[in-house]
Amino acid sequence: MFQTGFNMNPSECAEEHLGPTYQWMSQIATKYNLAITGSLSIIHESKYYNRLYFVTPNGYQYYNKRHLFSLANEDKSFESGAARTIIEYKGWRILPLICYDLRFPIWSR
């Protein structure tokens, strides 16, 4: 959650899907011809997600954090993602993960 820090009150800081932070990321990706990535609080279809965007000059892909950090009550504030996302970029296959996801190596394979 690079623009707010790890905030467990998404109603105070969540943006709509493809909102202002995504728009900024898209502008940077296009201006410098690169990929930019980061996660942020998103409200989508009345649910909150810790969503990672991978943005390039040609578009975007996203991943919703799967393993929510229950010790900080993240699971009470956000919906868990259900799908793995594999991003292909310039010959690389990238599996985006967000923080606590790293504690689940079977998911990371």
C-alpha cells in the first residue's frame, strides 16, 4: 500500500478500481516506457482489496492479495483474492505477491 502505508481502515483511503493512483502509474509507465508496480487499497464492487497493479505503457494487470495478515486484522477489513496472476513482461514470467503472501511458498511456486 505504497500511497497510504499499511492502513486497516480502507473506507478512509480506498480508491475506485483504475482510480487516481492507477492513472498516475499509467502516466509514469507511458512517459518513461517502463513497468511500474505497487499495491493499494481498492474498493471494487462494494468490497475492499489490497490490490497490486502491474502497469506498462500498453495496459495493466492486477492481483488481489490472497493471504491476509490476520494478526493486524487485515482479514476483517479486506477481501482475500482467489486467483494467482502470472504476468508476462519482456520475456519474464512474474508472479506478483504482496508482503505476507511470501509466507506461503506452495502458493508461490
